[in-house]
Amino acid sequence: MDPYEFILEKVDTVPHLEALMLLWNSRPVGWTCAELGSRLYIPLDKVGDLLRDLVRIQLIAESPTEPPRYSYVAKNSEQDDLMRMVDSAYRQDLVRISTMIHAKASPGVREFARAFLFKKSDHQ
């Protein structure tokens, strides 16, 4: 998958991408919501929301510790390769990628649309 296509399909906001890239670049270190909030400069409730989004799409994992820690989780080498390309693209093309993310429909609209997507495996 192309890194720009991945960003368009999977990344809801610039903070989502920044959190993902921070977790990718610091792997295997786990971060708490408070630690990520201080690095991303966004309120804790927003950090929690975006981390839950990234857990839901299986790019990061939440530890069972208290407080929970979040870290990047590789499902396979292809995902790692994709994250390398996303990281490189974001570093080299920050303005274009930020503009691309901001131009998408709101996360709520995309989430509503996702509810109606049928997966091939669900109907076999």
C-alpha cells in the first residue's frame, strides 16, 4: 500500500498520525496518555480518543498495566515497511500530508460511513 493511500484511508487527524509516528519511532517503548499528551500538546481526553482509534485499527496496543501504556504493534513485516514509508513521507512532505488530512471528511462522518462497509469475509 502507498503511504499516502494509507494516510487517506486510516488516519483521521494530524494528531492521530503524529501519535502513530511517535509510537513507531520509539518502539518498543510504551507511553501513557499523559506522556503522549505532553508531547502532542493536546488535552488528555483527546489523546485517549485517538489512542482508542489506533488500537481499534490494530496499529497500536494497550498494555494491561495501570496506567495503561500504548505502543506500536507490528502485525507483519509489510506493516513495518509501510510505517517506514509513512514516516519518511511525513518527514519529507509534512505540509502536503497535513493538508490532505484536513481536506478529508470529519472523523464522525467517516466513522458513520465505515459502519456500512461490508467485509468480504463477513459474508462468505
